[in-house]
Amino acid sequence: MTQVVEILQYRLKAGSGERFHTIMQEHSVPLHNQAGLVVLEYGLSLHASDAYYLMRLFDGVDEMEQVLHHFYHSSAWRAGPRAEIVALIEESHRVVLPYKNGTLPLVD
């Protein structure tokens, strides 16, 4: 089975980058960890103070969809950081890539 990496990119409301990062550090990522999700990396983008990314690792696309469904429907997420996180996001994009042998695909 090929593992996959999900990369989420967010364009945040103006001036909210630092607040979003604090919520991620103090609430969202710990909640991910408690739920057994693997967060590879997250943070503010180097190109803009209100651009953000989150990278997560899964054992496959089907597993990813099941785990995320369970996570986003949990009371811990819904009663936790969900409302504040969603309120700060203007736009989001998602890409899912294969993660073979512990690396992302490279162009030859």
C-alpha cells in the first residue's frame, strides 16, 4: 500500500496569520495527535504572512478519507478549535500525493 501526503494550503483573513498559527500549535495539532493523525509539518508560508500550510500523512487514500471523516465529525473537533479556525480561512486548497519510500515524488 502506498502512503499518501495531504497538503492543505490556506489563504487566511488579512492580519490573522499569527493567531491562526497559535490556534494550530495550542489546539488543532494536539487534537490531531490525540486522534492518531500524523502531522508532518505546518506553519506560516515564507511568501506571505497570511498564507498557511498543513501536511498530514496517511496509509492510503481510503484510510485518509475514513480518518478525516471521523476526526471532523468528532465532538472534540466540533466543540474545540473548529469554529475559530474556519472563521479565519478565506480560501483553501488540497492536494494529495503519493509518499513512496518516505519521500514525495520527484521529477527525473
